[in-house]
Amino acid sequence: MSKRLLSLFLLVPFLVSAEIKVSSIFGSRMVLQREQANPVWGWAAPGEKVTVTFAGQKHTATAGKDGAWRVTLQPLKANAKGQTLTISGSNKLELTDVLVGEVWVCSGQSNMAWSVDRAYDPDLESLTAKFPNIRLISVPQVGTQEPQKDFKGEWVSATPETVKQFSAVGYFFGRTLHQALDVPVGLIDNAWGGSAAEAWIRRDLLAKLPAAAPYMAEWKQTEATYDSAKAAATYESRLKKWQTAATAARKAGKPVPRRPRAPRNPLTGQHRPGNLYNGVLKPIIGYGIRGAIWYQGESNSGRAKAYRDVFPLMIQNWREEWGQGDFPFYWVQLADFRDEQPEPVDDNWAELREAQTMTMDRLKNTGEAVIIDVGEGRDIHPRDKQTVAKRLARWALAKNYGVEIVHQSPRFKSMEIKGNKAVLTFDHVGAGLYSFDVRDPKGFAVCGEDKKFVWAKARIVGKDKVEVWAEDVTPTQVRYAWAVNPVCTLMSREGLPATPFRTDDFPMVTEGK
């Protein structure tokens, strides 16, 4: 049986059975979003009448010619007492222990997928994960150009065992909300390590975006030329050569050479435009949610300029298709990574961070968690996911739940040149600017008319102001934390690091990529 036929068999069960089916996103132990309408959908025999009952509500729909049916539950109040949702027609389904609370999608690439058992204090975090009203579900990784109707998965309660393999950022974020709000929390994890933003967007939308044109052209070439059979044959040949070399090395008492990696089919992977939109996002689109948290960008760092347009397009695509208006969308800015640079340089990671920050100005109801202080130079997957999650939770608590809490990192507002010094003013400083670890802030660079940046000295001269200068330079432009792994110490007194920025608009290293 071909993969396409198998998929059709699995995902459209009404074609081979008259029984009523429901999408896997709906199941026992799920959490429904409070205080808003909640669609419920599934499949049955064409023309069959389907009735859904829950919490005193009763709704009826008739399956269409394609077997699809859909009803909408009216807004519900938060409820931590499990209830039963019943779906009936030719057969009867009972989804038990259903709660009502707050639901968030946890998406992105490996730093979102990074599990609790690989974060800081995995033993303590799993040991204390006893939250029956936090519910978790993970969407399997499927990369395809064919929109998927369903997936294989089920909701589980947060226990010492179930959290171990769940998204660390997602779980810690949800735990913070649960403890602060005292309502049930549902978390949907569909992250995929190494994924490109373009893979999360409908392909026809990308095709209309000029910034994505080079990327789309590359993929059209790959799609036209990739030969999976040839790739497999090449791997088998390399494997045989390795086996011979490994045997010889063992006999000679020498180190065994590295085993060749099996080829990964790019056509079914996490980079191809539209693949993840179709494979892991489409099956859950429409489920009632409060919002989404996102941790991705590393895979797009070489195309940072294009990310200025690609990332907002992705968010807009999700919002339009979900049909819930401009729901909250909060992301994590790239952490510090790799070696510290002795001199100021242009850098694609700095440009990607800039593109992320700019998205807040383009789209409402968005926010950015700055983590330039929690990265690890030698590891692209920093283990401190607790801090990351808390900074995301600050946004949600402040913007969506009415909690008075500082949530946004200090951000550059304006610059005034006074003699040989640049005076910078910042927004969102909370109780005031502060330099971590050292008296005067580090991380600033300035340039004059020659456009050559040099390290600068700086001092805080007010609640929201920093004075910056360098010897023998009349400053025209200023940069802060503009590097893949900058040494930077400016933050608010609440401990939120200042957002990396530049005042110039000099040509980018990722222009045209």
C-alpha cells in the first residue's frame, strides 16, 4: 500500500466505516479554552446526524458529502472538575475527564522541542511534576505537501513520567500560568528540531512573498533533482566501505572511523516549504486556544533579512486560518551562542534577532522574550529553559490575564549626540536600568563617519538613559549586543536583559539570501 493510500485510510475513516470519528485533538483529559467558542469536529457517514453534548450544551450537525461534521460549543467558564463530552449518532463516543481552562500551542524548532529531562534539574523537575490539571499532548512529526486531517496522539496529565519527554519551555510556561491563575492549562507541543520558518507556512502564500523567492527557487531545484533511490544506494556503498575500514581498524587496535549517516529525505523533512504547515499544524488548526509560544530562528539565521517578512507572514497565516482573530503570539529571541568576538563584527545571528524584534512593530498582540544572557557558547541548546519559560509567561500574564508585572525587556527608543557622546533613551525599563555584574554596562560599540565600529564605554545616567562614547570617535551610530555571543550587561532592575539593537541601517550580511 502506498503512503498516500495509507494516509487516506488512516485519516479519513468514514470512507471505510460508518462509525462517527473525532479528530485526535479531541480526547479524554483534554482542556477546552475558557470564555470563547470551541469548535469540535470529526467524520461520519455522509448525511449522518451527529450530536455533541457537554456541560449542559447540546449541538447537532449533519455530516457533509465528504463525511466531515463540525459543531461549536458556546463559551465556557473555567472548570477543574472533569466532565464528559459525548458525541453520538450511529455510535457513541464519550470523552471523559475534560477540563476547561487555558490552552496554548508550543511550537518552533529544537529549543522548543527540548524536553524536561534535558533541561536544568531534570530529576527535581520530573519529581515535582504532580499537576493533574495541567494536560499535555504532542503532535507527531510529519512533513508533507498533503494537508493532514488528523494525527496520532492523546492528552495526558502532567506527572513525573509524562513531563520527561515533553517540551521543557512549554511545560515550565504552562506550570507558571497554572500556579498564577489557578485554572487548568492545556499545552499542545508540535515543535520539530531544525525546522525552518518557511516549512510552517502555506506554500501558496510563500510563493507570493518576494523575500522568499531565493529560498523557493532552491527548493524547486531540489524537488526536481532529488533521487531518493540514488541517495540510498550511495549510503549503502559508503556503509560497506566503512564496515571494511572499521573491521581493519579494530584488528589493528586503531580508532574506528565515524559511521556514515543514513540519508534524510529532504522532501519529507522540516525545511521544505509548507511541509510542517500541512503535517503538524493543519490537524490542530481551529482547536480553541488562547495563543501560541514560539522558539525558532536558528535555522533561518542565514536568511535574516528575509525573516523580516517571512516570520510576520507565518504569524498572520496561523491567525487567519485559526479564525480566532489576532490571538497572542509570543516568541523567544535567539540566545547567545558560539565564541565571543574580540572586535565588533557584522553577524547574521544579530540580524535575525533584529528581525524578530521588528515583528513586534508590525503585528499587534505579539511579544518577545529576550534571553541574550542565558545561552551557552558551546551548546545551541541552552539548558536553562526555566528562565526562558518565565519570560514568556510574563508576557502572557501581563497582556492576557491582567497581572501587573514587568514583562518586556528594555528597548532602544532614541539617540541624541552631545559632543563626543551618544545619549541613548530606552523604553520599558521597569524600575530602571541596571548593569549586571559590573558597575558600567558592557556591550556597546560606536562608529563615526567612517562606519568602522569600535568598542565603547558606557554609563547609566538616568532611569532610562545610557551615555556611550569611545576615544577619538565622534559617534554617529551605536550598536548594542550586536554579535552571535555578545558580552553585554544592560538590563532592567527586574532582571530582563536589554534588547539587542543598532541605530544604523548599513547593508546586512544576509542581503539577498
